[in-house]
Amino acid sequence: MPNSEQFSGNKCTIAIDGPAGSGKSTVARKLADRLGYTYIDTGAMYRAVAYRALQAGLDVESDATEIAALAGCLHFEFRNVGNEQHLLTNDEDVEEAIRRPEVGNLSSAVSAIPEMREHLVAVQRQMAAQGGVVMEGRDIGTVVLPQAEVKIFLTASVQERARRRQQQLREKGIQRDLDEILREQQQRDERDRTRSVAPLRVAPDARQVVTDNMTEDEVVDLLERIVRQAEQYME
Ligand code: DC
């Protein structure tokens, strides 16, 4: 895992949750870089399970048990490639594949399978065990790391989130209609919020940050200040 060798003792555990398009991936990655912490994108892990399920021809509705078993056979590794962080499953770089829109949509349905989540949550807890991590997802502050010293819930209005998603895709050479993105995003939000296992919700002790009128750097600055304060209370 990147950065883990920099662990020095008074580093805390940071949980960042929020809906799709809240900007949390970029912000979490930049924050981890600044702090010398390890960045863990848990959404990538759910996407990887969805991608492997798709490859194996498994159906979310009828093959939930098989999908959970498949997740149990995957070894996850985050690796730095240039300026990016790539996810490898069983030594194969799946970064490009898991970012495809169809895999993103499927990952929301796949992530509602309880036995599969149990497995990924266990792996994520192990990854965070040494501290000094910024872990990002939907249930980090509520389920995966309820003891995290810093919990942030990042959000933005639906229009702003759809606009950012469109821009992200454009940067990857994918052109998408804004209304289409809005519709898909609302469906995913709804599914992520209403599923019975680990639904997206704000942890009672999380700090909510609405990022509509903030630049990425302003958000990172704010989070860094929050973490620096928390670090002073460590040890
Ligand atoms: O953050 P993302 O869009 O890459 O996440 C992909 C899907 O995985 C998303 O629909 C919600 C799900 N997910 C989850 O259920 N729990 C997490 N901790 C992270 C993501």
C-alpha cells in the first residue's frame, strides 16, 4: 500500500463518506497526499467485484451467493502508477475497466449484497488497521471504521454533482448528456440510501461539508485543518 512506510505514530484514521459526484475521491486523494497518509477508495473495490461478476457472466438478482464467493477469492491491492492510484485484483490492473459507466451502474446493485459487503468490510478494516489512512466510501464512518478520529460527510447539490461527473468523464474522453447523468445519479443515490445493508447516511459524529461553492483546494484546506487539530489529541 502507498505511504504506509511513512507511518509515524500520531496519525489518525479519516473516514470520508458522501454520495456520487460529491467530489470526495479527488479531495480524499489530495488530502492523503498532503498528510502523507494512505488513500483507500472503497468504491473501486465494489466496482471491481461488479466488473469480475460481469466477466464471469453472473447476474445480480439470481447469483448473489456466487458474487459473494467471487469477492472472497479476490486479492485487492492499490498501487501508485504515475500520479494515479490503480486498483489491482489478483494482480490484474482493473483501473480502466472499473471506471466504465456500465460497471459503475452495476456496482451499485452488487454492493447491496450483504455477504459480499461483509467480506469487503473485513478487508477494508485490515487495510486501515495501522492508522494513517484516508478511507473513502459510503459507510466508512458508520460501519467500516466507526472509531475513526475524523469523520467527514461531503456533499453537494444534485445539479452540481451531475455537472462534476460530466466533467470527470469528459476528461477521460467520454461525452455524456447531463440529464442522463442526473437520472442515473438519482437512481444510484436512491439505491445507496435505501438499501437495507449499510445505507448511505451521515454518522452522528461526522462533520458535514457542502461543497457547492467551494473549490477543491478550499475543501482540502478545510479538511486538513480538521485533521491537524485531531492529530494534536493523538498520544
Ligand atoms: O464511489 P463509487 O461511485 O466509485 O462507488 C461505486 C458503488 O459502490 C456505489 O454505487 C456505491 C458503492 N459503495 C458502497 O456501497 N460502499 C462503499 N463504501 C463504497 C461504494
